[in-house]
Amino acid sequence: MELSGFLGNSGVKTALSGAFAAGRFPHAVVFQGEPGTGRHTLARLVAQALVCRDKAKAPCGSCPSCLRALAGSHPDIRVVEGKTDSGAITVEQVQELAADAQRMPDESDYNVYILSFGDRVMDAPQNKLLKLIEEPPRGAVFLLVCRRAQSLLPTIRSRAQAFQLMPPEEAEAAQWLAAHTGTAPEEARKLASLCGGNLGRMQDELENGGAKRAAETAQAIALALPGRGAHGLLAATAPLLKDRELCRQTLSRLETIFRDALVLRCGGKTLLGGAPEAADRLADLPVKQLAQLPGLAEEARQNLERNANTSLLITQFCAALREAVGRS
Ligand SMILES: [Zn+2]
């Protein structure tokens, strides 16, 4: 089993590969670890390897079985996820699974079931599952994903092989992020250090953390703009001086808040910027002043794309904003 594409966790990979090569892959495996450590990624990779047609290179990534596994449409791989609010798997879901496991695999040697347990693991569904794991139908492999194996019944644990997943080394995680998302190496290293190499959290931070900071910064700028002195605006824009990405996202959000304020001022109601309080306060300004603001934000954003010096750009932007609202 070729698992080198999965970062870190060399002991886990060696054990899984060894068992597969020896033809004694366990019929029940637990992948435990914190969210973001790649539990589901590894479960999917193992499932793909089990159905792959090229046993020597499994998962080869290019045979029809691998392609279907990658597309999530392989008939011998089933993913069971909790349907309840707490993410818990229900008795009915395990019953369906039990019925399904009695059939012969459609295309491969295995019926692979990935069971993704939420934070709450109920006893009743586990007891149903236990019967299945005690006397597994031929070819059935159960890959259980959870945060802590301790949350599973001891009877399940004793019949499954559990593997603890850990984040890879921070340097390795940073390198992966830079290569796969185009994040600048310096930024990738910062994220790796912030998240302790947890790739899931790094990606989440990259996608949402930046967006959240940008939303907060844009709102602070919009709220500070009508103030009398220049100090409030300078303080609100300070986080942008050294962070180009934050600057780009904040300017874009600010443009929307400015447009919202103009819409409100003109009697409209549809707001897009997600900062109604700031838009509302700006809407007290005269239309003539307000109308200039979106263009200023857009111009600053374009200058940023043209690689202008960030701190100079922000200083000029603040001056232009204050002039537009008659505060210079
Ligand atoms: Zn393959």
C-alpha cells in the first residue's frame, strides 16, 4: 500500500502497508485523532488502495477503480456519516450498512465502509456494529474515524486495530500548504506554527481566518471613518500595513460596506457587506461624500494588485477617505 502522499505518521503508514502486503489487512481499523489531522483523508486513501486494481502500486491513482474512488462513486466504498445534529451515527444507518455488507463486492475484493463518528458516539448503534465486526461478512472492511478511540465501546476497540494520527512536522506541513494552495512560503510557515502543523486547521485558517480578520478590520475602518480626528482611522488600518493579503480582502469588503451605506442613504435596504451597523453609521454622511467612497476603495485595491507599497498605499487611502468625508 503506497501511502507516501499522506504526510507524517510514518509508523501508521508502515503498519498499514505491511499488513496489506502480507494479505492480512485488518477488517476493522480505527483512525483516531484531532479534527484536521487527516483521519478522513487517510481512510479514503486506504479505501482507494483496497479497491485499486494494481495491487503492487495501490492506490495507483489511475486505474478505473482509483478514479471512481477519487470521484466518490466507487460502488464498493460506502461512507457513513452521522445524520443527527450532534453528528452521531444512528442505529438505522448501521442496520442499512449491515444489510449492504452481506452482498458480494461489485468490482473489487472488498466492501469498504468508512464510518465517520461525530463527537457523540451512541451505544446502541455501536452494539449493532459490534455484531458485524465480530463476524464480518467476507471482504468487509470497516474504517472507523473518531476523535478518541476511548469514546468507542471496549468491545469494539478490542476487535479493531486503532491508529493515532498526529499532525506532521511544521516544516513539512508548511511545504505542503505552499505547494498545494499557492500560499507564499513565509505565510505557510506562519500558519504551520500557529496551528502546530495541523493541516486541516491551517487550511481552515487560510480560508476563513483571513476572511474573518478582514471583515473585522473593514468594519473597524468604516466605523472610524466619520470620526473627528485622524487617529481612529489610522489605528483601524494599522493591521493592514504589513499584511498584503489582509489588505486585499479588507479593501474588497470595505468597498461593499461603502456601497451598502450609499444604498441605505438613498432609501434602499439590501445590504451585502455583513456590517450593517457600520453601513448605517456611514449613511448619515451626505450622498455627495458617500458616493466617492466605493471608488476610493476600488482604486486602492487595484493599486495593491499593481504591487504598490502597502504602507504608503494605506496612508494615501486614509488621507483620501478623510478628504472625501470632509475631515481633512
Ligand atoms: Zn488504482
